[in-house]
Amino acid sequence: MATLRCFSRVSQLYRYGSAVGITASRVQSSPLIRATPVRLMSALSPEFEDAKARLGTLKEDPGNEAKLKIYALFKQSTTGAVNTKRPGMMDFVGRAKWDAWNSLGNMSQGDAQKAYIDLINSLVKEQGGPEPEAQAESGQKYQNLLVTCEDGLRTITLNRPKKMNAITREMYDEWVAALDEAAADPKTVVTAITGAGKYYCSGNDLSNFTNIDMSKIHELAKDSGVLLERFVSAFIEFPKPLVAVVNGPAVGVSVTIMGLFDAIYSTDAATFNTPFSALGQSPEGCSSYIFPKLMGFAKASELLMFNKKLTAHQACELGLVTEVFPDATFQQEVWPKLKAYAKLPPKSLIYSKALIRDVERETLHKVNVAECDRLVERWTSEDCMNAIMNFFNRKN
């Protein structure tokens, strides 16, 4: 799923909240929440107006599914049932919003107001976790990652647990910066990447695909191809031992780049899934080259072409995962192992990795470029757009 980050650079996209949270005006102007001026057909309760105000206190993007519900309930509360034609096929966001509104049928405006109030209150309650600024005050320089280094072991934790560690454009940039920092730090011997919460990483954040300016789609696709190539290159060029600590399900690009790691340790509760063709897209992360070498063409095709989801034990049997641990003891077993690795002579590790990896470095860069070029074409193709539209409709 390397991809759905692809159009997030566009300035019109809905952005996540700043370090102090999303302002009311930004939430109300979200592409999936914004409502056109309407003539109110019934009085709005004070509780409804209060819920509108509370919406502006959300510190994180609640996700496309929630935003569509908010939009639909707002329209049903203020206008009533759908009174417009369904937008055309190329208007992804417009169609998604219309479908969400239409799904409410003849729900009364009073019932819609109550549902709107309940939804906003539940979202505000859910987001009662740590403030983003608290991370900055603790000395963390990244908004989406937690980075620590102790006794030679540097740990990079993908830190969006409420979003299953889904990757935004900003998160891609931070991940590259964190790898560069680890490579340059003389105190870092081994670098481990893991996820906060129950997921390792759910791939790309689908909200990156909202409100695309279709007149700029080719330019946006090319920019996204450059971003992806730079991201994968950071793994190809990383000179020190790199280990994935897979604490839960892994999806899309978080799986495909695993072939560029030096070891993969997984809980037996993890799964590995690369649903590219289901979204009209194609592999990345050099997986089109590395995976057939690891597991053979037939098994690699099943994973990369036919969307097969692997269990941790299946991934280990195929050579993608190094070792699988029971979920109940995973954290207690894996970290002492990595701490022991971090005590090994640093230069010996670096030189050994170079001997193992450098012979294919040039090939990997060529594969990376070819994969990114193909994805740029895929992102602008009709079948990819239809697949993404169908995905949003299913979520609806």
C-alpha cells in the first residue's frame, strides 16, 4: 500500500492538527466536513451548537469514516434528506460525502441532531490521551515518532497508535530524518523499528487521498514518486544493523521494506499483508526483486499480486521473518536479544553488513526507481481511481 500517501503534498488536503491541536475553523473547513450554506429547516438545539464548538477541540484527525458521518449528520440535521444529484465519478470526495448523507435516508432532523451530538462527544472523549506538545516538552523532536537511544540500541517507535500507526507524508519525512540521525550518531550501534499500541503499521493513511485537485494529479503523482524513492533509498543506504520489532499487524509499505532490514522479529499475533492489486497499484520497497529471491516467484506472487495475508509463522517459513515469539512474552524476549547485539563491536557490524549488502546496492536503487515510476503511472490510472473509490464506498 505504498501509495496512498501519494497526494498528501497538495496544500488543499486536510492536514492533521498542529502541536496545539486542530482549531475549530480548520475542522469545519475539512474537505469531508465542510458544508455549503443551507437554509435551516428546523431549529438547532443549544446542545447541537455546543457539539459544533466541541468539534474544534479535537487534537487529531478523526479519520475519513468519522468525518463522513459528521458531514452526513450535519447535513441531515440542518437540511434534511439529500436534495442534490450525486457528483460525477471523478469527484471522489463529493461522491463519498453524498453517499454518506444519502445513507441516512429519511432520518428526522431531530434524530440526526442527537446522533451528531453523540458522535462528537464520543470523539472528544476518545481523544483524551497525551497532548502532542507534551512529547515536544519531553525532548522529542518528532511529532509522529518516539526515538530513544540507550547503550548502543536506538529505538524508533511509530507513534500514531490511535491511527494504527498509519503513515502520513510528514511521518515519511520524519522516518527518513530519524534514519539519517541514527546513521550519523556514533553512539548508535543497532537501530530497531517498532510500533506503538497494537499495530506495527497499517500502511499509508487513507486520508492522504482526500480532496485531490484532478487538474494537478500528474504533478502530484510525480512528487509522490520522488518522496517514495527517497524513503526507500534511506533503507538501502542505511549502513548499520536495522531490525524490525513487529509488535502487531503490518500492512503495505511497512511490509515491502522489510526485505531491506537485517532481521525481523515478530510476535505470533502479527500478520503481513500487501493489498496492492486490490487498490489498482503495484509493489514498492524493492519487494518486486527481494521477495522472489526470499520465497520464490510463486509465493512472492501470491503475496504481492494476489493480496494474500500471511501469519507470522508463514512469513517466517518464507524467509521474510527471522524469528517468531509468543505474543505473551514477545516484549520480554526480543529486547534483551537486541541489547546484546548492541554490545557487539560497531565497525565489525558495519563492515559485515557492507559485505552482505553492497554487492546488490546498485541493483536495489534501479529496482526502486522502476517501482516508483510504475506507481506514478498507477496513481493516475482509471483502474486505480476506481479501486480507491470502491474502497471508500465500502468504508461508507
